[in-house]
Amino acid sequence: MKKILLILALFSVAIILLTFAYSLFTRSQSAAGLVDGKLTPCLDSPNCVCSEFPEDTAHDHAIEPIQLPEGVDGMAVMTSVIEDLGGTIQTSDETYLAATFRTKFFRFTDDVEVRLDAEAGVLHIRSASRAGYGDMGLNRERVEKIRAAFAEKAAR
């Protein structure tokens, strides 16, 4: 009986260590970036949402873009919102922003990218996990938090 418990304990520790190691691997990657001036489409897994492709209903990827109020510097407000919510800006210019967020327990790295579409008056947004298949709705939830914080900050 003691031998079985020892094996189970060692197996559990090994799984936890492997998960942490995988988490470290995700930190060395980078955001998907732009493709032909647009955010990269989500891959065929349910751990991503993107407003750039409303027709992408596979795995519930589609999400609404963020409306840009008139007279608001959307990228400046978005930078502030992402930092306030615990994100780290990786790259930013007048029309594109890439940031990372870390999950709470295993510290997996997730990407958030924002592209200004001044012509349409919106900020397109993409949030995706770098690792794994599912995300239990975390990326959609993150975008909705960003959307709410952006609306609040832009209204000031």
C-alpha cells in the first residue's frame, strides 16, 4: 500500500513539474502578429477569440470589436487599460499593440493583440492562449473585461 501511495505521489509531482516546465516554454514564444494588415485568425482550437473575422464561428472564436468613441486616442487608452488589468505591453505603435497576460496558477502566457481600424472606428482585438487546447472561456472573459475597462476609461 505504501508503495502505491509513493508511486502516486511521485507521479503527481512529476505532472506538476512538467506543467510548470511547459509554462516556462510558453514564455519564450511571441504574439502571432499581423497578417496582411489584420490580426491573425484563430487556430482550430477553442482557446482564442478574435474580432477581425466575424464569420469564424468555429469554437466560438468570433467576438465583437471595441467601438472607438470619437475624439479618443484608442491605442493610448488601450495601453493604459491592459496595464491596469495586469498585462505587459510587448510592442506598441499607432495602430498595433501586443501584450501578454499570465494565468494565475501555472503562469501560462496568453497573448492579447489590438489593431486600430480608424476607417471603421473600431479596435479589433484578439486574445489567445499560447499553450493547450481549451481555455475554459478565459480569453473571452479577458476581452470582455478589457472592453468594459476601455469604455469606462474612454468616457472620462
